[in-house]
Amino acid sequence: MKKTAILLVLLAFQASCTKEDPIIKVGVVASLTGNYSVYGKRAWEGVKLAVEEINAKGGINGKKIQPYIEDDMSTGQPAIAPIDKFINVDKIPVTLAMIPGTTLNLISKPAEAGKMVLFSSLTISTQSPSSGEYAFQALSSGTLESILLGKLAVEQARGRKNYAILYSNDIYGKMSADVFKRYVLEHRGEIVFFDFYDQGKQDFKGYCNSMAQHEPDFIYIIGGGPEVGAFVSQARQAGYAQPIFTSSMAGPELVERAKNAADGVIFLAQDLSPLGKVETAVSERDK
């Protein structure tokens, strides 16, 4: 929340310097529905809270902030038209983007063409937009996540060394899987299973059966809450007692699908669930 508020203030100051409107317009594109909604909804709540706090104190230079919100539906394409509207109709100079890397890559090009600052506070990717000077990424590269989980997995191996990697078929998933794989191999581990799944996948029984043939000591799954939750539940039902690592944030969808099967799953990111049933398992020394 605080980070979002700070970013919003900085962006609003920039907007106030370039426009003489009675209000400060800030575009917002977030994944309010779809696979990444657990992130997008929380980010949008943070933006609204920041706007309320700033406007309650008189705004910025006497101007109130007015956010314009659009949903990319976690797929990217629905965000292209709103970006064009932000630029050409609403005349918005800056947009906050709480979206996955695929969406950022799609909308950064029209943002560049329209000279609209695009600031992503959610995207974690090593593949930054190549469109020019107007798109920015706030979070550190997802490479750090995968290295930390790789380090944790290697430390806990204790003589076991076979790893299975299952990743979402998108920029973030591919990047994280490759980095984790490289780290494990550099530390004398072996990758016995390496495969991907498409967004929205809910039946992982085939993957569980394939993994069983290779007898992994550790499983690393990358993706959104609903898919990770479904996999964890089905893996435990299939008799997998091995440690499961994931870069996914825990959230309501994951908790609902995984139920008690999520016990013992090692998450890098924080729990976003109001139920508080899944705990972050990265040690303090790695933070």
C-alpha cells in the first residue's frame, strides 16, 4: 500500500507539471479479472487508498487526482483500446499498470507512440519493453525470486538432488523456470522433469503421473494462484509428499483450491489471503 501511494504521488507530480487541467488524471490498467486478479485487485485497492489520502489533504498543488481504471482481464489484448483512449480522448499523461509482462509488452508500444508514461508496479520480468523511453518497471527482476528459491532448495536438499519444474507458458514462467534450472544445475542438481502448462489449466493429473516416473525430490511450480492451487491439491492427492516450491503469491484462489494440501508448500511471496491459511516460508536471512 505505502509503495503504491509513493509511486502515485511521484507520478501525479509529473502529471501536474505537464497539464493545466483542474484535476490530475492518472490512468490505471489492472488485472481485475482472470488469472492475475489476486494481484490486480489488491493493487487497485492500494491506488484507491492513496488517491483518497492525497485528495483528503487537498490534492497536489491544489488539484485533486482522478484515476481512470481499465481491466486487462489478465490477457493483454483488452488493454490496448483503453490505452489509445487514455492518450487520444482522455489526454492522460501517465498510467499505472498492475499487469503481467505480456500486457506490458503489448501496451508499451502505443504508450511510447503517444508519449504517455507507463509505470508498471506489478510486472516481474527480465524482458523489459523494447519500445522506447516511456515504459518503466518498478519491481526487481523475477530472476531474484528464482535464485532465492533455487538457493533454498539446494540448501534443503541434504543429499537429494532431483528436481521437477512445471511452469506457466508465459514470459514470467519461462524466465523463472530457466533461471531456477540454471541455478540447480550449477550446484550439481539434476532436472528430471521440465514442462509447461497453459494459463487456466486445472487438470494436472497427467503432469503428476509423468513426474512420478522420474521420482523428483523437489517440485518447483510457477504460475498464478488458481493453477498452483489446483496442482498442489492434485499432487498431494496423488501421494506426493515431496517439498513443493513456488514463486506464486498465496491468495484466496490458491487457498480455496489447495485447502490443507498447501501445508508445507514453500512460497517466496507473501500471503494475500484474508484467511491467512498459507504462510511465507522464505527464511529471514534470505529477505
